[in-house]
Amino acid sequence: MSEIEDKIREIAKKLLEEGKVKYFIGYAKGSDAFCAKPIIIDDPKDVDKLIWSPCCVNNLAVYLVDEIKKKPRRGEEPDLRPVGIIAKACDERGITVLLQENILPRERAYIIGIPCSGMAEPQKLEKLAGEKGISHKAIYDMHIREEENEFSFEAEGVKEALPRDEVLADKCKECFQHNPKECDIVIGESVENPQIEKYVTIKELEDMSLEDREKFWEKIFERCIRCNACKEVCPLCYCEECTVEKAKPMRWCSKSVDKSNNAFYHLMRAMHLVGRCIDCGECERVCPMGIPLRKLYKKLEKEAEELYGYEAGSSSEDVPLFAAFTNDDPDEFE
Amino acid sequence: MLPTFEPKILAFLCNWCSYAGADLAGVSRFQYPPNVRIVRVMCSGRISPRFVLKSFQEGADGVLIAGCHPGDCHYSKGNYYTRRRLTVLGKLLEHVGLDPRRFKVKWISASEGGKFADVVKEITEDVKKLGPQNSLKRVDENE
Amino acid sequence: MEGGGILPDFEPKILAFACNWCSYAGADLAGVSRIQYPPNMSIIRVMCSGRVDPIFILDALKKGVDGVMVLGCHPGDCHYISGNLMAERKMRWTKELIEKAGCDPRRLKLEWISASEGERFANTAREFTEQIKELGPLQKEDKEKISAELKAASKVVDESRVRVLMGKERELVEEGNVYGDKAAQKDFDALMKGILDDEHTREKILLAAKAEPLSIKEISKRMGMPSQEIGRHVMWLRHKGKIALHGIEGRSPLYKTVEVEV
Amino acid sequence: MKSGQEKVGAVLVVGGGIAGMQSSLDLAESGFKVYLLERSPCIGGVMAQLDKTFPTNDCAMCIMAPKLVATGRHPNIELITNSEIEKLEGEPGSFEVTLAKHPRRVSSEKCTGCGICAQECPVEAINEFNEGLLPRSAVHIDYPQAVPLTFIIDKTVCIGCGICEKMCKANAIEYDQAEEQQKIDVGSIILALGFDEFNPEIKKEYGYGIYPNVVSSIEFERLLSAIGPTGGMVLRPSDYDIPKKIAFIQCVGSRDEQCDKSYCSAVSCMYSIKEAIIAKEHTEGLDCHIFYMDIRTFGKEFEDYYNRAQEEYKIGFTRSRPASLREDPETKNVIISYVENGEPKEEEFDMVVLSVGIDAPKDAITLSERLGIDLNKHNFVSTKKFSPLSTSREGIFVCGAFSSPKDIPDTVAQASGAASKASSIISSERGKLVAKREIIPEKDVRLEGARIGVFVCHCGINIGGVVRVPEVVEYARTLPNVAYAEHNLYTCSQDTQERIKEKVKEHDLNRVIVASCTPRTHEPLFQSTTSEAGLNPYLFEMANIRDQCSWVHMHEPDSATEKAKDLVRMAVAKARLLEPLKKATLDVKRNALVIGGGISGMTAALGFADQGYKAYLIEKTSELGGKVRHLHYAVTEENPQDELFALIKKIENNENIEVFKDAELLSIEGYVGNYKTKISYENLEKEIDHGVVVVATGALEYEPTEYSYGEDRRLVTQLELEKLLAEEKINPKNVVMIQCVGSRGESVSYCSRICCTTAIKNALQIKDQHTDAKIYILYRDIRTYGFMEDYYQKAAEEGVVFVRYDVDSKPKVEITEGNLKVSVKEPNIDEELRLDPDLVVLSVAAIPDPNNEELSKSLKVPLSKDGFFLEAHMKLRPVDFATEGVFLCGSAHSPKFIDESISQAEAVVSRACTILSKDYLEAEGVISIVNSDICSGCETCILVCPFDAIDKDDKKKAKVNELLCKGCGACVAACRAGAIQQRCFTDEQILSVIRSAFQEVEV
């Protein structure tokens, strides 16, 4: 682990010193140890702030979109140098979609890929830490490392080990693509992709009766407070103005918070993510109301694969799912 | 289920085949239930998922979409895109608990007046049985 | 066709349509002159024999009347000039239909009786009653069948094309059509017969396929007609939305009559 | 032409089938007045009777209806139906034609086509259109989509009861109409009479008309049609049961001397396969079997269709011509007796379909006499190989099946071709007789709130009889923005048009809604009324309360009335948001770039020149002529070399044509009307501006790897043979020709179309030079379609031996001590045939040019799976590409004969003239537009657009080319951001329509 961290810092330093990149997007220690926070570094001196740990769960691709959308101030020459960015496999798939959809010119990003066999979920860590009776003040200067099948963390001389799959983020449990492809440089050994059962998250739902599913989602949608966090954190929600939200020339979906409007919002968003969502799970992570959005998108991911053999973010050369067809696509409409 | 329930069904038809088919049903005086309101679009490829979602939100008990048979599209390939988009939409709606019998997509050619009438009969009867659609229906009237 | 054989205690119900200006007056005269005739007959006054719609007659028979008389002015004396001639032509076709319904056409009688012919009225009444007694009650055992048949027959008359032609017959044959050509009576009869046959067959088909969905083979078996011809009619009825495809049995499509409440 | 004779800028097109319509539309669109003459009451021809069309199985009506409507409403086309030619005077450039117009007895001005008359008519007569399978009334139209939609009284069956006159609220019935004469002046004439079906009763042995379950292929077509007598269900006539087993018998009335039809009908193999496939799709568990002599699937992608029929659909094929049919009196099944591999067999079927041949039109002879043109011995118009569209009389041209049996694509191509021939002799008169569009000043309504006028139609009793129209009007008045509402007996009547205009003025309306029939037929009428009222035509909206309301809810007046109200409310909701649309216009570079200097390219170039447009002809080799340079004999009497060099001379002496040899296309930019192309030629470079592009790059000869070709100089291809014969270098005694070398599943899956005839042509040539020579032709199917069949007969008579071989036991060619040995197994006789030829000729495939790949990319046009160029529509747009302004012809499309290539080349000229002749190009009104503030440049729309109409601007935002956009709206639905909107169908408009469908009052 730590040698990866060193390598990151080394590369970041080099890139910044040589001015190869405009700035560098990576992870830094969070306000508590359980989640790393994104950091943007433009001064080589600061590279030691960069870390690598099982807590680097965020998808940084969203910051690339911000960079691309940034309009230079009047009279100012736009700085078109690439941005250095750290990308796990899922982040990289997100970037690939951005490339595929011509949002991100390839030369604007310097991608440092890191094979990843799964990240820890902050909530789970915190919970376990609590159980282990670790004081909160201790938490901050705690280190979390990954060893074989355990996440160990040490503080105040205590060293605790936790079984990996107890702290692993849900999305990582279902991840079958551990190695980033579209990279300028890769750090660390590539890890073997696991043979896991896909789409377990929606299994239960699929087995429900229509009525139960309806009730299930009704409750879920009622919960939503329309804070738009899901939209904001999503690297693929890059529209200038969200059709679902905008009022001009017409308002498709009222901002007023109720079951029906929320449902409309989420279903519309889901339709926009078909063949695009790369299951980085950020939306679900940031949702203050704990809405299981992955249960929505995962279903569509499944259909896309089963009906059209399409996998989002697998290559920037692919024709987007809804911009392509074959004469013998499955046809249930007769 | 209410015995006297008269469902409201919205239909989006492509101008060249299905709308013509609906006209032919008229010319041939094929009788079908009066529950469907038809919206004409130039090509089924124009039909975005939001039309469907919106219809349900506004209170449609069923939505019917019809276009040229694959291969017959007046614009050569519009209906192929429709096929993908709406297949997935159907899966999504079913996933969130909307009864698939409320959302029908059919290929109806300009000479299939009979088929159009039959399709309308079918969806109307199905939706009658299912009763009013509330899972996506708007609650607030002050839009 | 029903068989005769007089039942001793059979008192037939007979209906007579009499025109206001001649026959009804004739009947009154019979009364004034105390001429006796059987009590089986009840008279309905109409302004003109031409007013008598074949449906009245078929309906009367269906409702249990055993015989119907239509009485009007002698040709030339019609208060409305030609109403009685219309009646004469209509009654021809009505007899045709009564026969198609499997009843004896003699149950319908058309007679000219003037206001001064009380005697003639009584005799006509007497003869006709005898006639009907001889024929016996119309609805003996197969009540349902006969009334269904009669219903079909009146449906035929109800067909607009049939009404149009019945109404226009005199004009077309005697005065000439919109192009000014006259149709020969035999040509018109042929045309009319053909149309009655077709419409009657269709009504019978609708009747048959009303209770249960039937295949064309089955219908033709029941009606004793070639399935090729039945098929032709069924296709037409289907085209008109009067009969609908109900399902398929083996290789035979089944059709069922479409009930429309109008 | 006589000097001083004034030329006339009008053309008479005889015959309103698909060919006639195509010619008319092309001419009308390129600036000529057209009289379209049709002997039957409405146009549409045989294609209107078809259910589906091969090889795409397109629904015939779906693809034809738009053409019907376009023809019916085109301002430059005058439809003269129910009429015939009586007399022809004058000469090319200025004919005077006398027409006999038979009375229709229904006024075409007044009839609204509502059909009440037919419903009430007491007569039931034989229905020719449904092949007598369903009766029709005396007053009738052939089919619901008929154009003109005017009923007609069939006097022969009408009994004159007068009921229709009584029922017709439009007073359209005119019993006293009489025969009329009309004289018209035209510059040229196109004959597009089509064909008649062979009457199978003539072939007694098949018992047609006696056995109910023996039907003709066209009757069967009606059985398959959804609007046919059985509603698309395949039922057998004897008992209307669903058949289990159907047999198709080919060549009934073709390739048959006995009934004096020696020629091949060219289409019946394909249509039988089609009917078999469709029948199987309609009927589960159906078993179809085709009895044939040779399967002739020679057209583009036909062979695949044939293979699919065998492999996917499991349709049986038996090579035999049945001797006779008989009926099982019990089951009414039909028993076919036939001979297969020498032994007599019998098989029983539920139903037998006779694939009837194509006969010359009944009135061919009388017409040819009246016009003074020659017919060939089969009573079709006689034409020449190098002028396939010209009749024996100057100024009169022919197209479609009237010159030889043909399928729809070839017919349509010829129709366009004939149009260009017919207009070239009067090109000086272009635009002189066409309807001038007068410009009405338009009221600017953008700043006003909507003031809507609603006009609700009774349509006689068609709507009023069910829907309570006054109630609907009352309701409309209560709707927001509705400033005026009224009802009319017939809103489409002429006086109502005037009334609408008055009301617009009187109430200062700025939107018009008509609630009546269907926009598909009536929108154009009301739109023009709207614009005559001084409003932009796109401020009109329609509510369909007849075809989709009163007619389908006849027994539910209440709910029908409610529905009508809803539909009006929805229309109002949309009308409120309608915006005036300006059609984008752009001027045209009036010249053409022709790629390829073969016979097709040269013909096209010359065609453009004759039409008065400059043509740039680029040829990659150093000489014009293409493949024809290597042809020394035509199967007909013409000499290809002479014809070719005459043509080349014409090209080189024509100042309207600029030829570039050794030329190469470097780059091509732009779009319809405005192309910029860089070429290099003879090591120079040049930039050309042009309005259209023609692809005429031809095909190549396949280089055989089989039959040890190349190992011996006595092994030659047909082309090489021709050379040898021409140079009279050989004296063959014993010749073996091998067919399908490369074609039909070898290196290419398709049939190369020309090889059979070529082989026979050369065989006859050899016979001609060396009478004693013995010639064997080893074949799989002989595909001498149409009149070429006669040469097949001739060859057989002259002793050429035809030996069939099976695909799985091909002939073997060996060279043993310097001698050629050929062995082949004749499937019928069970032994091997050994031949010792001194010359073996291989009929090799025609293959697509490998450079097509590159060219297709630079032109943004597709290739077919076989590598030929792929047209916009296989059936009705054979020489257009989906991308406007680009056309194709000749063997670049698929292998072709000279005459077929010429027809296509002429067709290209005609199609291109519909663009070049315009003062300016006008875009569709209903197109997509991008809001670049919202567009994020994801390019989904670009990928989705079927017409390559979307591009990116310098800001990396999507940009719609208004001239290429056809307004399907696919891009709009594909755009997540809602950055693209389709005019007239904007999200906003549709959203408010959706809302208003459910909300009582719009907010």
C-alpha cells in the first residue's frame, strides 16, 4: 500500500515540477480516518498531502468535468494542459464514458491508474471502530492499511484487524473490473478480476411481486428530499442544465417534493444513465436519505448487458447504447 | 376494481404507418373502445421516455405506442432506436412495480387497421381490469 | 313447411289491417248490415294499405297471430292514388319471406274491399278463417324456432337495401330510374330475389353464430348450404363488423355474431 | 421537328401505376406540367393490390401511400382518371392529344370521399380490386387510400334507385354526366401502362375456375393483405379453412409456347417465394412448396432471399412443371401430378397457387395503333438495347413492364429514366407551364397572445351523426385562447375555405384549428387556406374526430362526443404554442459531378448536358467506355463497339461536358446543392463546385481461382472469349461453358445476373462463326429472364446442349497430357458425363470494386453486405442515396445489362434534375434545431440521425443542416439535455398536449 502512496507522490511531484500537468487531483486524509477526501494540488511542495488507503472510495472523475466546463476569465489565455488524476477501475470507466461522449478531450487528462480490489465503506468502518471501543479523538491520527484479506488499523498502540468483506463497500463486492485500462501510467500490480455473481443487489427485488416492488419503491421515492446530491456527485450528469429540473422552456418535473415528482425525477435520471452508469456508487454514498439508487441503475446495467451485450465504459470507441441498433435486436413488441 | 371505471389511455402514433393504420380502422368502421386519445408524431423515434413517464404522471392509466414495423420506417431507422429505448424503459417501469400491461408498444402498418382496433381493445380491457394507475400519478394539482 | 290437419277446437288468432277509406268502411257496412262472420279476427285501422310495413306482419306472426289480412281499396280507387299498388308489391315479397321463414305463405292474404262491399268483407273474413283453421296454429311445437326464423325474416326487411328496393320497385319498373330507363319486371324480380336470398342467408348465419362461435363448415352443415357460399357471406359480415373472429379450432376459424345495442 | 413549331413544356404520362407516378413526380418537380392519364378510376396500379414487397418484405401500401398523396396533390400534376387516349397529332415537342373522358357520375370537386353513398347502395357487384373475393357496391372506390378519393358509379351494375344522391349531403352525385372529349398539348409522351396478369383459365389442365382451391397468385396476394377479404388470414376458398399445405406452380402463362407466352415473366419466382414466406408468417404450421423450372432470383439480394426461404422458412422446392391438377371431390384438396428425375409422382395439397405470368396490357394493340408505335412479337413495346426507353416514334417514351416484364425497382428506375428522356427534348420549356406560387404577405404573430379559431366539421352525417357537433363547438368556446368557434357541414368545401379566411380577418385570429378528418389527407388543404388568410401555414392544427372518433365509436354518441371534446382541447393546447416557421432556402450549383466513365457514367453525363446542365465526368483510367470496351456482341443485333464509340464521340464534342481521365477523387465537401470537390487528373489538380454527385463506378470481373483457370490458355472467361471471337483467332470444335463461377455462394453469395445470357449470346456467336462447333453449357439455373428467354430457346434449337449440375457436385476440369477434360454429373440421369473440349469458357461473377469502401466513406453513403452501393430504398428509390444530392447507377448498384445501366443512368439524371432545376432548395418546415447554450456536444444526435444532417460547429456544439434534415425527430428523443427541439413537435408542445389530455382546463 504505502509504496503506492510513495509512487503517487513521486509522480505528482515530477508532473507538477515539469509543468506537465495543470494540477493534480488525488486523495488526502479526511476529517476522520474513515474517508479520504479529494484534494487538488498545484504546488509540488504539497504532494505529501496525497495518500492512498482503502478509504479512497470517492470517484474523482467528476472533477474533470468541472475542469472542462470551467470558462477562462475574459482576456485570460485558457490553460489547456492536462490534469493529473488518480483513477481506480470504476473511476476510469467513468472517464472512458466522458471520452466516448466527447466531453473530455483525451489530452486534457493525465490518468494515473491504480488497480484496486475494493475500498472500505466509511460507515462500516466507523461502526466497527465504535464496537472496538476506539475513542473518537484517536480516530484522526489512525492509519488504515490493507493486508491480504484484512483491513488493519492501528492507533494508540492498538492494532485491530477487520475481515475485508465486513468493511468492503457494496459496490466493490459486485465489482468485476479491478484494473483500469485507459491510463497514461499504472501504479501497482494488476489484480485478478474475481468471479463473482453479478447483480446480487437487485436479486431480491427481482424476486418480489409487482405489488411489493411498487410498495418498496413508493416508500423509497417518498423519502427523497431532492437535494440533488446524487446529480452533483455523478461524473456523468454533466448537462449544462438538467432537463429534469429546468423550467425553461418547459418544466418536465416540478421541484416540489412528493412521491410522484420524486419518482419522475429518479426514473428520468435512470433513463439518462442507461448504458452510461459505471456503478461507482457515489450517488448512493452521498445520499443523505439512504436511497438505494444502485438498485435502480444496476437493473438497467443488467438489461443493457443481457439484451444488447453492452457494458458501459468498456471502451471509448463503442457507439453509445441508445445511438446504436442491430436489425435483430430483441423485439418483444410484435 | 371499480365496475364503472373508464380508463384513460394515451397513444403516441407515428405519422406514416400507425397513424395511417388508425385512420384505416376508421375507414373500415372497425369499432373499438373510446378510451384512447391519440397524439401524432412524425416518427416513433421521436418518442422520448419522458413522454411516457409524463403521461403516467399526468394520470394516464395506460400508454400505447405504435410505429412502423422494423424495416418499414419512413425515415429508414427511427423505429430501431425506439425499439431499444422503449424496451429498456419497459423493463425499468416493471422494475419499479408498474404493471407491464399498462405500457404497450406495437408495430402497426398503414394497412393494419384491424390490428390497431384489436390492440386498443386489448389494452383497454387489460387496464380496465387493473383499475386506476396511481403509482406514478401526480398528487398536487397546482402545477 | 308446416303440415295442416284441422284441430277441432282450434280458434285461430287473425289480424286484419284495413285501410281507412275503403276496407274499414266496408267492415263497418258489414256490421251495419248485421252480416255475420267468425269472431277470430281483430281489425287494425290504417290510413292506407300502403302503410302496412312487412315488419308489422312478420312481427304479428312472431307474436302468436296465426294469419294476417291486408285490406285496401281496389286498384284505381286509392285515396292516395297508388298506396294500394305499393302494398300489393310489398306483400308479394312479404309472402316470399314468410315462406323463407318456413311458414305457409297462405297465412298472409291481400284483398281489395271497397266501402260498399260489406258482404265481400264478411266472406273474405270467413274464407280466410277457414283457411287458417285448416293450416292450424302457426306456433305448435317449435315455438322458438319459428319466432327466431320470423325474427330473421323481419331483420331482412329491416336491411336498408331491401327497404330501398321494396319502396322503389314501382318507380323503377313503371316510371324509370334516375337514368330514365325502365327495369323489366322479371329482371327486377331476379335482382330482388337474389338480394332477399343473400340477406336471408346472412341473417340465418348471424342467428346461428349468435349462441356459440361456429366454424364456416359447421354453419354450412346446419344450413345445408355449400361452405364456399357461406364463407363468402361470413367474410362480408366480418367486413361489416357484424360477425367477428372468435378463435381457431383445428384448422377452422370460429366466428361469433357481434351484438350491438343501438 | 418542323421549324416555327412552338415547343410545349408539358408531358403526358399514360398509366397511373407506380411507374406513372414516379415519372410524373420527377417531371413535376423539375419544372414541367404533367397530365397523368389513367384508364381506371384511381391511380396506384397493381402495387396497390400487393400486401408486401420483396426482398425487404416492406408493406406495399406503407411505402406507396406517400407517393400516392404527393402525386394527387402536386400543383403541376393534373390527374385525368377514368379516361383514354383517342387520337394523337403533331410531332415531338408539340403533340396534340385527344382524350376520351368516361363519365364518373360523381363530381370530383364535390365528393369528399366519406363513403356514405357506398354504405347505402343496395347493389353488390363483383369487386375487381379484391379479385372478386369480396363484393362492392355500384358506387365505389377501389381501396381506402385511393387517389383521387372520388367515388365512381359503375353504370353497368347501378340500378339507378337514386339512394346515393339522396344520402350525399355534398350533392356530389351527377347521374347525367356524359362522355367528354379533352384536347391537351404536350411536348412528349411517356407510356407506363404496366401489364395485365395472364388469365390462367387458358391453361385448362390446371383447372383454374373449376377447382375452388386453385387460385391465381394475385388472388392469393389479396388473401395475404390485411385489408383484403379475409383480413390477412390465409383461408382456402372451398371451405374457408386454414390450409396446411400450399403448392405454388411457377410459369403459368410464361415460358410456355402452348399458350403462346414464350418469354419469362421475370418476377414470378420472387413473388412466389415472397407469398410463400408471408403465408408461413401468417399461418403457423403451414407447409409451402414451390414447383419451378428454373429459380430466377437474379436481382439485388434476391439470392439471399431465396436461400432464406429454404433454410429459415423451410420452403420446399421441386424442379418440375406439373402436367395437370385434379381435385379430390371429397376433401376438395388438389392433387398435383408431376415428373421428378424421370419418374412420375403425385402429391396432394390443400390449396394451389398458380404463379401467373405477365401479359401485355389489354389495350396495348389499339393504343399502339393510335400512337403509331411498334410492338414486339409479344405485344410489348419494342425498344433497343442502347435506347431502352425510346419507342419507335420520336417523342414517345416507354417505361416499366410495358416494355418488358420487370420488378418494381427496375420499373421505378425506368420511370425516372423516361422522365429525363421526355423532358430533355423540351428542356428549353422548363418552368414555363408550371403553377407559379404567389407570395401572400404574412402577419407577424410572434408578439401576440394566441387567438384561436376552431372549425368543427359535421362531414355530412359522418361526424354529426355520432358526435354532437354543436356541443363540441360550445365546449371549444370555453377553452382558453379560443377566440372563435363554429361548425360546418363540410369544413373542406370550397365555400368554407373562404369562410375561414373571413373569420380570421373578422376575429383577428392567429391560429386555426379544424376538427374533422385526418391531417394525412387534409392538412395541406387547410394549411394553404391558413396561409391565404395571411397566416403562416404552420399556425394550423388539426383534430381527427372522424377517422379516429365518430367512425370507430358509431354506437357510443356520448363517449364519442366526450372524446371529440378532449381531442379539440388537446389541439388547442398545441395550437397555443405553435410558432410560424420559415423554410430555410439555399441556392444550387447547377452542375453535376459524375464519377466513372463507363456506359452508365457517360449516359448520365450526356443526360445532364441534354437537360442544359454542365457535367464533370471523371474516369480513373485513361479511356472512357468501361466494361463495354470489351463487349463485341450484344445478344440483340446492335454492335456494342459502334454504339460505344458513337457515344464517346457525343461526349467529347459536347461543350456541356468536361471529361477528366486518369482522374482521382481527392476530397469532397459540402452537401446537396453545394459540393466542393478536389480531383487530380493527368497529374494536375482541380477544384470543382457542383450541386449533385453521381456514383457510376461499375463492377469488376471476378478472377477465378477454381477450374484450374490460368493453367491453360484454352481456359478463358466469357470476356476473353469475346475478344478471341472478335479477332477470329479461334476455331473451336468442342466448347464447354461453365456457369456460376464465383457466383451464388462461391466467393460471392449473390447471382451475377448477366452470365446466363452472356454465355448464350457467345454460344450463338460461336455457332454463327463455326456452325459445326459443339457447345455444352453447364448450369445450375438458366436465368434468361424476360424476353431473353427467347435466345435460350434459340440456342437450344441451334443445338447448344444445356447440362444442369447440382451445387454439391460441380463439374471437374482436368488437364491430362495437354488435353482438357470436363466431367459433370447430370442430376436426372445417374451417370457422369465426360467431355473433351478444346475450349472451356468460365462465366465468372461480377464483383464490387474494392475502392467502393473508400468512396462510400468520403461520400457518407452506405454499402450493401455484398460490397455494392446501397440505395435509399430497395423498392422505390433505386438510384437515390438516403443522403440527398448523391445518386448511383449501373453496376455500382449491382450487376446489370447495358440497357439496365442506361435506364438507371437516365433515372439518375431525372432524379438529380429535381434538385438542379430549382431556383433555390427549400428545406422541410418541420426540422430539428439546436439550442447550443444547452448542448454539451456528446454527439449522440449525430450518430442517431438517419440523414447525416447533424454536424458540429466550431464551438463543438451540434448543428443541424436544415437542408438535409427530414424532420423525423429521432435526435430530439436521443438528446438527454433537451438541447435539440423538433419544430411543430417541441417537447413543450407535446408536454402541453399530454397535460391537456387529462386536465379539464389548461393552466
